[in-house]
Amino acid sequence: MFARLVILVALGAALAAAPAEAEYADVVLNNRSEKEGVRAVIFSHWFHRIRFRCKVCHDELGFKMRAGANDVRMVDISNGKFCGMCHNGQIAWGAERCDLCHSGRSGLKSRIHGGHETLGPGRW
Amino acid sequence: MRATSKWLSGSSFRIVFDAVFHKEFVGLKSDKRLRWRTWVLVAALALVAQAPIAAEWVRQWLPLAKDGIHDPKSPALEVLQDPAAALSRLPADRVGNQVNWVAALEQGVINPRTNILPETKVRILDTDILLNLHGGTPIVRFPHRQHTLWLDCSNCHEHLFQSKAGANKFSMERILQGEQCGVCHGAVSFPLTACARCHNTPRNKPLPAAAVRGS
């Protein structure tokens, strides 16, 4: 009994250390997606910032730095705006490959994910 | 130290396994049982303490299929890269993505594009600003260089901060609510739990001469 208790405590401590969240700074875009019948978009900051500095999307492409604040429509993307500046089949996959971006599980709200994040009225 | 902890963890699994299934307990005298209990306790403690002993910091990233936001049935999961495949090669940090992104840039491990449009002027500023000069916590030495490696001036000026030194009124409350520095810190750059990275300059020593005094 004593031994089992010790083992349980040890295993509990080991499991508690494991992470259980989306990757830091992942963004869900779902202002329109699910209403239009496609999965929500998951944007991974970690993947993109390896390839592009913040200023490329947040200055050149005009993305506001607030999850949910950008009214991104597929027609804009197809016309080379927002994501479409790179997702055009040349720099990155084109807009016709819907599923690669629209990959979220159902019921997600537009917001930024990951641990440590702040909460409050300043956030979208 | 590493070898010891490895030996402990290896044999501890056997001891724990035996203990769970009473293999060694049945038919043993009481003093022997006591000795085994001590061993089990030592083994359990070794298991708990293993992470900090065996390595400085074991970084782990959830695969996309288990991150709670991707649809596990999405065909994207067969194509998209898992975080561990990319991030495990980058300089370590303990917070955020567990990547020190500025170090990754400075060490040349990554070289992300600065612009797409050829006419874009890529601007870098190398001026440190001292902030929180009259507060109780250590002074903030804000480095423009590390920020402009990633960002353009227009990302912060003038809507978040005025360019004139001393003109800005900072508030930790607003920052914690996602305003001012909190637009990025706590959302995408290192989080606000890492106080001393910003509050990095002691108040009771001469201030760095090269830095500009802000508010």
C-alpha cells in the first residue's frame, strides 16, 4: 500500500509536468470560416517567423496585431492581399489548397492561443 | 551525475515494477520489507527529481494532432510540420515556444526574410531607452536593436508609443491586459512572467551612459 502510494505520487508529478496546450502564439481565425462551412484557420506564428520577420506581415501585408481584428476574406487572398501575398502557389501553397489552412477543430473562437498569455479587455 | 541518475532511473523502474506486483514483498521478513520500502522511496524520489538532474531542461512540444486546436481528422496533419521538428533545432528558452528567437536570429540559425516588396526600406535602430526611472521595480532598458530586427518602426510608433523620449506613460496594468508592450509580450514574444528580462537594470548603480532616458 505504502509503495503504491509513493509510486502514484511519483507518476502524478511526472505527468503534471507535461504541456497540454496549443503552441504559444497560435492564432485561430474563425470570424467567417465555420459560418461559411469550412474549418477555422489555424495560423502558427512559430512556423512563419522562422521564414519571415514580424514586419513582413504586420507592416508590408497590413495585418493588425490583434487576433480577430483582421477582416480577411478569401477574395482578398485570391487577389494577392493578406495571406495571398505569399500563399499564391509561388512562395507558399496556393489558396486552392483549402484544407491546409482551414484545419481547426469545430467551435473555436478567433483568438490567440498558447500558455502564458495575458487576458483582459485589451485583447480581442 | 548524469550516469548516476541514468542508473537510478533504469533500476528504479524494475524496483517499482516489482513493488507494484508484490514480487519481492511476499514471504520476506519485516526488516527486509523495510529495506525494500526505503529503496522504493528512493526510486520514486529519483523519478520525480529526474528531469532537473538528468538535463538542464527537457523541451517538449505537442504534435499538431494533440494540440487541442487542430482537427485530428484534418488532411492538413499529413502535410504540416510538427513544432518539435523545427523548434528543437533552435536556441532554447524556458518560456513561450521554448525558443530564444532573438538568439536564433543573432546566431544565424534562422534568417527570416525582412521584406517581400523590393521597395520596402528595412529599418534598424540601435538606441537603448531607459524606462520606469521613477518606479520601485528595477529600471527597464529597452533595446531598439533587437526589436527592429523583427519589427518595423510603424508597428509601435506612433499609435502605441510616441517617439519622443519621456513622452510615454507606461502601466503594468495596461501591459498585462494586452496593451502597450503587452500587444506582443504575453501573446507572441516572451511572456510577462519573465519580469527580469525587461526590468533588467539595477536602480542603485550608475545608469548605462549610452542609453537614452525615457519616462
